[in-house]
Amino acid sequence: MMRYTVTEASIYEAQGLKDEALEIYKNILKQDPQNKNAIDAIRRLSGLRSNHEDLNYDMLDFFVDMKSEEEVNEFKRWLIKL
């Protein structure tokens, strides 16, 4: 049986591999059901998944594709309205 570590999961998480990190944390809990670090990480990562339902994909695309100072200013104005 492979032994997973919180460090390994943290590395995946830091690299943006949230789903892989979540799976490792779940495996850690199977090995050690009282592991507070894994419990906290699962709660945090599970919350991240559900928070994207109201994401404004149009503004996300706009942000990613911004090229001019005018577009940057438009994005700043949009952020201020939030």
C-alpha cells in the first residue's frame, strides 16, 4: 500500500493540481482518519470547487486577453464595482 504524505499533496496543490491534491488528501484520511491537516485541506479544496458556480467567464476571458492600457482600466473599473 502506497503511503501518501501531506507534503506530497501540498506540492500538487501549489502547482495548481487541485483535483490530484484532493485525492491524495482523501487517501491520507483513509490511512489516518484523524489527520487534521488532511481534513482542513479537503474542506478548503472542496470549497474551492463549489465557489466557481458564479464565475463571470466573460470577464475571465477579457482579463486573460487584455492587451491595452484601456482594457486594463476597464477591468479595474469592473473590479471596483464588485
